[in-house]
Amino acid sequence: MSNRRWFVAGTALALIAAPSPAYAHVGHCTNGEAASTIGLSGLVAVVLFRPWRKVTSMSAKVTRLALPAVLALAVTVTGCGGTTPTPNAAAKITSPTRIQITQPTANQVTGPDITLVVGLTGGKVVQPSTGTLRPNEGHIHVSLDGQLVSMAYTTTQDLKGLTPGQHTILAEFVATNHQPFRNRPQAAVFFTVK
């Protein structure tokens, strides 16, 4: 096999075989994971490119010596080069807010159009933002029968055209970045549409 074909075949095989530790944790790696990935990919590259073989030209010698290191570094950067995942910031905050659904009431029979009315104690509804999260500021995510139907920036929300039968409304007070608080202030009500 010519040197060029060996180079292409070896590179392809190394990229497929070597980064398996990196693929197991694509994104940010610990120091140990990065070391194991660079070590394994470097070993595979050395075996594939055999830098100990005699070659005639100086460029071929440099290539055979440098290629395993370059390939190992490239595989590690590709597999471990992501940013550190940011934890859910709002989940670290506990909100003092309590939420209550005042309309519809539990087991109420309604028509197909209702107005959801929510009461908040210890919190206020504000517009979404990317600034500092405050435990008493947020908005309300409204779910009907387990499906998110709105993100309310007031304490009232019109729901129209509901089908006859029993329904559940869940209202959750969430942070300004749409993430839930650690203690998840929620209220739910069962009601029936006639």
C-alpha cells in the first residue's frame, strides 16, 4: 500500500476507533477522562502509523513521529472540547412564593371557555429576563391535561374551546428564565366542561 493510502486509511481508522472514550462523554471532560482519551487515541495512532518504520525522506520521518501526537490531540479536543454544562440556575433557588388557583374551583362545572385566575403569595409576576434570578420573581406556566398551553405574565389566563369532559389545570410559578425553582411552587385543579 502506498504511503498516501496508508495515511488516509490509518487516519480514518484512528478517528473511528480511537475516540471511543471521548464519545462516551462528548462535551466537557474531567482531567482523567481527557488523559485516558489522549492516551488511547495516541496509542492507536502510534500502532497505525508505526513511527519506528524506516523511511527515506525527512518529511516522512517527521510525519510519522508527529502524526500520532497531532491525531491524539485532535481526537481529545473533538471529544472533550465542549463547554462545561451550566447547571439549571433556577433549580438552585428555592422560592418563598405560594400559588393557588382561585378560578375555576375544584370540581366546578364550566362551559368551554374559562378564565384561569391564580393567586400568588410572596411573589410577583414579571416579564422574562436574563438578569439576576430572584426567588420571588417569575411568571406562570399553565398546563392543561399535562400539556403546556401558555406562559402567563399576568395572574389571569383565558382558555377557550375546551372539549367536554374532565380536565386538569396545573399552574407553576417559574423563574424569569423559564426554569423551575427547586421547590416547584404549583397548584392544580380538576374541573369538568359540560
